[in-house]
Amino acid sequence: MTSDELGGKRFDQILLDEPIRKALYQNDITLNNFHEHEEELKKLFPGDREYLAFIDSYFTNRGILSYREFLREPQRFDLFLHPRYIQQSPHIHDFYEIKYLVSGSGTVHVGQDLFFLKESDICLIAPYVPHSSEVYSDEATMINLVIPPEHLNALFPRIMDFPNDLRLWFSPEFSLQASHCCMICKTEGDSEIRQAVTSMLAFFSGEESSRSLAGIRKAEAALEQVFLRILELKAEKAENRLEYKPADNAALSSLLSFLRTHLCDASLDKAAAFLHFSAPYTSRYIKKQTGYTFQMILLILRMEEAAKLLRETDWPVEQIARSVGLSGKTNFYRQFKSFYGVNPAVFRLEAKKGAAP
């Protein structure tokens, strides 16, 4: 199933035209270096107004996303295509997000783990979990499902009325635990799931004015059918299809561990020496395996460690910046706010109140 066969591309069109996103990806323009590419970026837009709108929407993290930005009454869930060539920084939101690889492959970064998804894989992500996801080829198509917690019982009446893995996972006391915040379901091209997904895509690709209440409820029934089939597949197979899977690339996992312990002086050359590769090959290897540039991975790790130190220590901001390898208070403030949506001082204050992500 190709992207063209899926109908409308609402979310793709709202964000950026795909050629622009592809240009960003191919030229390694990211959150970490876009200030150095201003002249190149401006050439992608018809005028300054469009360019400034792009900077505001694409390179600004707005904190916790709410499903209310996506959901329209009387819908109780939403579906959209994940835009290709978006190099996301981790973000959090107040809804469950379900990702399905219609075709090709993609990556999902949840906490400190990287997951590599292939066609027909499903990834379930709990609310308030820092994550990002990427698809980096013209052939790859990923869909995102937005499921508000308060609609779970209405959307999944059959799943919620008997003990099962999915009902357990959807319970906040379970899915908000760090070890359970994400699940990967290997459906192996199951035809029933693909048929249900196709039904939902047909509904959400249609004109909004033609969406009847009956059509909405039919799409909801297809959604529940996906999860009932997952439970059925699990029961049919001895292997556990609903497991939390850490990054399965040994070299990449070792590299991430190495970088976490060398944040203050990490570099591509040192990463290459650790892997016993050349620097150019290491750069290509990392991007091929994860979809991220080396600098973006390093920024993610530095920001995660900085957030941890802000929560758990009373160190001055300048000391935290030095310890994670970001010199200069101004530069650190700019990077941290771009990543988390608030400056370090506000983040620390909210952490003491128990509100920081």
C-alpha cells in the first residue's frame, strides 16, 4: 500500500510540504544547527513571513501537547499520516499514541531506547512519555492514532470487560511505569489488522463534512478490531507478541552507553574510535540505523542528562551545562528551551512541584 493510495494527507499538508522536509533531512539541518543554515533555509520559502512561520512551528517545542489540538467532536480518536523527513526532538502529550507502519520502516525513540519498526509493526506509547518518531524514505508510511484516556472505555468496551494484557497496559498505574511505557506488537502483516487499518484510513481521508456519526462509530469499531486481533494473535502463538523491547542493535546500544558517560567531551571522532570505524562511515552508519544525525543523538542525550541533573541536584545551571558538554549559559538556555519548551530555571522549579516531564 503506497502513500498515494491512502488518500488525503492532512497532517503532511499542515506541517510542511514533503520536498522541504526532505531537503532538511538530506542537508542535515536539525534543531541543533539550523541557525547556521539560515540562508539555505530561506531559499526554501516564498517569503520571510512563511520562513518565520516555519521556524516558529517546526523548531519550537511547545511543551505538553494536548489531544484537544487534534480531536474534533464527536470523534473520540483521531488518525493522521506521520510526515516524512521530520527530525523531531522528543516531545510529550496527554494522550495514548499508537503507531502503525503501513509500509517501509521507521524509528521510534522512547526515553533512552531506540526501536526500529518494519512494515505492519505497531508501537504503543503511553501519555507523558518523552518520545519522537521518524520515517526517512519515500516508500515508508507511518500512521499515528490519538487516543484520549477518558475515551478508552467507550472505544474498547469488549477489551475492557475481561482481564487481558491490553486492558492492563491501558491502566495508568501500569503504563506510566518507566518499564511499561511502550509496547511493540509484531503483527507480521496480519491481513485482518491491515483491513481494519485500511477502513480507518478511508474514513479519515474523506471530507470532514461527509463524516456521519455512523461513520465515526464504524471507524471506532475498526480500531477496536485491531486490538482484539492483537490479543487473538497473542493467544494463538506461544511467543509473547506484546513485549517491551529494548534497542536490539548491540553496537548502537554500546555506543549510546559510551556517549552517556562521555557527554562533556563527546565527538564524532571519539565515537568512531570507540566503534573502530572511520568518522565518515560512523556518521552514515548512525543515520542509517536510527534516522538521526550523530549531533542530534548527542543533543538528545545531553538534554536528557541535563534534565536529570536539574531535577536531582542543586548544581548551578552553568555547572550542569559544562558537565553535559554545552559551554556557555546562553547557548545552553537556548538549546534546553528548544528541546523542552521551557528554560532550565522554570524546568527545575516545576520539577520541585512534581510537574516537569
